[in-house]
Amino acid sequence: MNPDQNQPQNDEPNVTPAAPSESNDTTPAAPSTDVPTNDNPFNSPAPAADPAPQPEPAAPAPVQPMAASTPQASTSKGLAIASLILGIVGFLTGFFGIGVLLGLVAIVLGVISLVKHHGGKGMAIAGLILGAVAVVFGGIVFLISLTAYEGIQQRALDSLCTSDPSNVRCSNR
């Protein structure tokens, strides 16, 4: 019998490992490829084929359609909020001409919000009332200031005529 016959046949050439050298080689040895490592989750071995057939998943449950939301509800609530804010600002700025304009806009927005009946009814009513108060208050302030302006103008003319009777404006009196 040949001594080579007792050994299993191997296609690789018979290579003996080299003895460790005494050189200062700092390169690490390559890892062995015989045993897979699970350090990297992406290098996991392929799963074995499952001989048992998997049951098909059940059909998904029917989806109920969502109730249609009314985008007008948020719009009318927004109108109510805008009416309330403009009514408050109009009331606070009633001494100036802008208070009347803001009050009018608050009234219009409050009425539109109340007609739609989608929410914010209390805010719409409050905005409507404050807008009306702002318009009335602004109108009263305007009339008082107009009357006061005429009185101030008359007193200024009287003062001018007493100090300078030869003034052109005093000749018509």
C-alpha cells in the first residue's frame, strides 16, 4: 500500500505553514474564512429553505371611509375669531377713525360666521356686539371732535380778530 493512499485526497497542494519569523511585522493576520462570524449583521448566513409551505396572509380588513370633515367649520370658526379680535381692537381704537372701520369689518365677519352655523357662535356674537359698539363709539367721538373743532376754530378766529382787527378774515364779521 502506498502511504499516499491512506490520506484523503485533497486538491490543494500540500503546504506547510511557515514558521513564525522574528521580524517586527505588525500587520494582523487575516481572519479565517472557515467559520463565519456574526459581528456584522449584514454578513449573516442565508436562511435555510423552509420545507413547510407558509399559509397565505388573510385578506386585509375592509377600510371604513372617514367621515367627510367640513373645512367650512374651521373657516367659520376662524371668521368668528377674526370678528371677535377686530371688535376688540375696534372698540379700543374707537378714538381714532380706524376703530369705526375695524368695527364694520367685525360686524360683517360676525354676521357671515353666524349665517354659516358651523361653530364659534359665542365668539361671533361677541365680535358683532363689540364691532357695533366700536362703530357707535367711533361715530360719537367723531361728532364730538367735529363739534369741538368748529368751536376751537371759532375761538381762534375771535382771538385773531381781537389782536389784529385789520386782518382780512376779520373784515367779514
